[in-house]
Amino acid sequence: MEHSQAVFVGIRGRVLALEPGTGAELWRTRLKGGDFVNVVLTEDRIFAATQGEMFCLDPSTGTILWHNPLKGLGTGLTTIAVAGTGPQSAVMKRRRQEEDEAASASAPAAM
């Protein structure tokens, strides 16, 4: 299944991918600890934070691509923000594309 159709869950030190129609588990990756896991999905990565550490996973397989222990920052809750993601980003990208297409269509032809 394509990862863009999966539901991603962060729970008890793990990230899971579920099939949205049935809830069937597609994969499960253990990160660290048994605490809250904050999960953010981009087009090609899952970023997860738990126990004060950051992980980057492949959304198709759950494979950990990298890990950063964020040394010296403790183990509290972590929030994640990724530039250029989310519904507003998609709307802005489409708007820029439409503006570029309109500008190209109205530009005088080169001689």
C-alpha cells in the first residue's frame, strides 16, 4: 500500500502504520521508551519524537533512517514543525503553480 493512504500512530514508544479501510497493521517500529510519541508526516518522511529524542522513518516500511538523541535537552515532550508541509503548504504550492502558468500564457512569444 502506498504510504500516503496509511494512518500513522505514535504510541508507547512506537510508530505504527495502519490501513485506513480496515485498521490492519502494516508495520510497527519500536523507537525508545514507553511514552508519548509525537508524529509528523511529510511527503517522504515520518518525523517522530519520544523521550526527548528525534527519529526519521521511511513511511513505506517504518525503517529508521536517522536518529538524534538531542543530548543535553532532557526527556520532556517534544513538538515538531517541518517547513513546507501541511494543507496550507499544498494550497500555496498550487496557487504558485497557477500563477506561473498564467504568467507563461500571457507572456509575449519570443521572436
